[in-house]
Amino acid sequence: MKKIFSILFITTILFAGCSKDFLDRESLTALADDTFWTTEADAKMALAGCYSALQSHSLYDSDPWGGGVQRWDYMTDDGANRWGWMQGGKVGRGEHDTSDGLISNFWGASYRAIGRTNRVIDVVPTLGDEIIPEASAKQIVAEAKFIRALIYNLLSMTYEDVPLITTVQDVADANVPKNSKSEIVEFIISDLEGSVEDLAAPNGTAWGKATKGAGYALLARINLYNENWTAAAAWSQKVIDMDYALFSDFHGLFQNANEVNNEVIFPVCFMRGPDEDGANFAAYWGTGVLGYSQPLSNLGEDYFCIDGQPSSVSPLYNPDIPKENRDPRFDASLMSNGGEWRGEILNPFTKTQTGYAQRKYTEEQNSENHFDAEEDFYVFRLGEVLLMKAEALAESGGSSSDIFALINQLRDRAGMIQVDQAEVTNYFGGSLVEMVRHERRIETAFEGLRYLDLKRWGIQKERAIDFYMEYEQANNSKLKLRYWDPKHVVWPIPQTELDVNTELVQNELW
């Protein structure tokens, strides 16, 4: 049931539909539409190609040579890339330009995925009942629209103004101008709202496919990212009202043996094997730790102790063995001095420059090829949906008791003291917003959310640059310096795209 998207067919059929991938304009007229789109199985195979696009190393997979979203956390105050050449390194350090590999490759991978979805969305409704039942056709189109909205949401949060392409193009009209971020957001919200009810119920489709729960969660995230607090809270609640539940063990949640569970709303699936697409996003060599991307010490110190106090004030904090008496999510997410890795006590200072290494998502049991892993990447899970509603309520003046109730579901699962007003007053300056942001960092570290969180909160410079330079450099001069320019709030359009699309205009900040 689980792994459904490794389909070789896709490379030869669908991807003339990637008409905005200007570096690879294969003929859009060479598709054998008259012989391919003849059965419902053909339509489902085309949809599988849309899902497989998400496995790109520039989207939901990654490795040192590919900067997918999971590794965007290492462009923030959560972590740093060890080697200067790694994709994401220049963006994290503020050294990137219009030729940067991460920025160029993410653009290309995004529009390849959009091209695939556009072909499905255009063609499937035209096939007729004799080929595919209407209900099945609507579901396939709705899943393709979900994937398209997922990608456009990322594009709108990074480059902001990009071409909004919603139908299959041919070469003659491939040159198109940008649309504004607001136009893109308005379109994907409207498009997704119009199709979300055509998605299957969570228990009515195969693992790894978009369901109503996934659609609701995406609508919650798009609205949250664009400060539509009431809508974000409402869509989050629709997910909460469904049959999802927090997995009992936070550490186990991110282990391959447990990844098919009722907390996960939408995963991108990976499977090890010569004929499959294994995951690379948390890969490491041999029996070592993931050392080329390094968590920063501030992230480690931000986890509270089990008495509900920050490590900076709690008498329970032991700097020699940081995991002692800490929020259990600390050791589930990070490896630190005195922690256990593969049955041995670990000193990460021998592996990293910061004394911390990523544990979440790593394959602890396997000693073989960690660049071909079984791990699925969770794009949406219930834990984050609870945080989205809590943030929307906090930002819009919602009830503190309602916010505490959401956060305490996560605290209870972790085995931590529940949050209350005293904690908010003592440690967050009385701000419910700051408390929720802190909890989001602790709960979702290394899940590919921190970079866009800092950006949308308007504190990217403050946290990823200024704080990093002040705090990290004072403690570890081996870490590479970071720089800031006002233009870094937005990614530049890749120069290769400007060179081939005469209608594109670079962002004015660049």
C-alpha cells in the first residue's frame, strides 16, 4: 500500500508539460496523447508522475548536493552547513546571487512539478465517462491541484512574484511575465477551496496520496503564511475534527518502522532499492552521524528542562550531558554529548563543530546505504496543525485557554509539564505569540519549516544572521560567517530563466 510513486513511464510521457523549465524545452507537441490517454489507468499513471516530482532533491528530498526543503532549516538559527560548497550554504550565509544552485534548481524542480499537474488537470476532465468515471476524474484532478498549490505556496514564499502557469503551454507561448505574490495566493486558495471536497477521505485512499485532510492542512498553511488568521484557524480545526491522532512516541514517530500512522496527514514516500526512490534527506556515511549539516547550540539550549524552565535558569540542566532532565523532544531531535547513537555513548564534538547532530529522521538501525533510505518525509502531520491553529489564535487575540489546550496536547505527548500563564509571563514576556513560536521550533525542528517561519515573521535577519553572529561566533569561531542585505528577504529569479524568457523581470531588490 505504502510506496506508490516510482514509475519510470513518467520520464518519457509527461514532461513536455514542464513548459516553464526553460532549460529543458522538449517538444510539447511530441506527446502521444491520442494513444496514451485511453484508460483510467493512464490517468492514474500520469497523476503518479505528479507525486514523483515531489521526490526531487530540490523539493522534498535532499543531500549535500541538493537543497530540498528539509535542509532549509540549516539556513536558519537551527543549523548551518559545514562545507562551503553545499547547496543552501550560500543562501544561509548571504553569499548567494542569481546563479546560486539551490535557487536555480528549486525553480526548475517546482515548474517541472507544475507542468505535470497542469497536464493532468487539463486532460483528465476531457476523457469522458467511457474512459473514467466522473467521480474518479474529479479526485484525480483534485489531487493534482493539491500538488500544484503545494508548490506554488513554496514559490510565493521564496521568490514571491513568479509566473502563474495553470495550463499546458507550447513553446510558442512559453515566454510569460510574473504574477504578483497576492495573485498567486488568491489563485491557489480559490482553486484548492473549489476542489478540496473532491479529495478522498483519509481512510479512503492509498498511503501517500492527498486526502481531504491534506487539502484542509494546506489551506490552513497557506492562510497562516499570509496572515489570514481566521481562515487558518478554521481550516486547522477541520483537520482536528477528522480522525487523526498524535502518535504516542515522538521519537518513534520519525522512525521508518512507525511512519504509517494516524498522525501523518500527507507524506512524500520513499523506498530503498535498485528500482525505487530512496530518501537522501537525512543521509550520513557508514556508522557516523549526519555531520555535514550541523544543528546550532542555540537550538539545543532552547529546549526546556522537565521542570518547565529554560536550560539557562533550571537547576536541573547539566551542560556536560545536555539531554539529562530535558524535554524528551530534545533527545528525539538532537544528539548531544553523553547521548546514545547506535548503542554507543556519543561525543558529537568529534563529528561536528557545534557539539550537536541531527537525530530526527535519521536511520539509526541501518548500517548500510544511508543515501537510499526508507524514511518518508512528513509534509503535514497533526502536531503541526495544532501549532498552526494555536498561532492563528494567538495572533488574532484568541483565548489563552484554547491556545494552552492545543499546545498541551503536544506537551502531554512529549511527557512535559503543561504550559500555563505563569510560563508565558516568566519566559515569554507575557506574549502568547512568542510562546507558540517557541513551541513550534521545539516540535518541528528539521521538518523544513523554520526558514519560512523566520521569513514570514519578519525576523530572518534578527535570528538567522544577527543572533547567529553574536551568539554562535562568540562560542565557536569555526562556524562560517553570515552576511545580510535587505534583498535577502526574497530569492532572485535565476539568471538562466531571465536569459531565455524575455517577459521575465528580475525582482526589484536584485
